[in-house]
Amino acid sequence: MLWAYRTTLETITGESPFSLCFGSEAMIPMEIGVHSPKVVHFNETNNEEGWRNLLDLAEEPRDKTAIRVAAYQQRVSRYYNKRVNPRPLREGDLVLHNAAIADPTGTRGKLAPNWEGPYKVKKVL
């Protein structure tokens, strides 16, 4: 299962985690035993030269992937923010405070409340 995850193309990046890390496609063990075209046409001298060329171009796929991830995050953000109704706070409103923000060390227990309050808004900045 782990091998399948590392070698499968991701929707967001368009690349496999293996290829982003090592700069080439992974071969499954079955390809070596069956003598796939990759194995049959393997030439060690061309492979060395190809690896040197890949080292020069290694940053390009990572940059393209970073751009694709940023574009994906923007699409997700737009989709989420379409459904958000902004509500301006006024003096005297009662609000709850996120307890995880109040205690960022994470020393709170699993059964501790997620919210603190209610607090009254004194002044809107």
C-alpha cells in the first residue's frame, strides 16, 4: 500500500511523491522480473548522462508543482469562502474564544472544552 501511495500521481501536484523527491519515476519490482521496456532498453552510460542532466533540471518540476499547489489552494479557498457569511461584531455582542488558541502548548486534555466564554465585546477596532 505504501509503495502504491508513493508512486501514484497526486491530483494536486500532478507528480508522484517519489518523483518529486528523487527526480525520476519508480519501477515496481514486477517490471524487473517481466523485462519491461525500461529494463530491456537500459544502458548504463546513457543512464549516468541522463541523471546528470536531471540534476541540472531538478528544480523545474518542483517549481511547477509549487505553482500548481498554490493554484489549488486558491480554488479551495474561493470555494470555501463562497459559503461564509461575514457578520460584523458590535459592542455588547457575546462571543466565544477558541481554547486551542489560548493554550498553544497543547497541554489541555482530550476532554477539555474547545471554546471558552462567552465574552462580551467591549470595543470594535
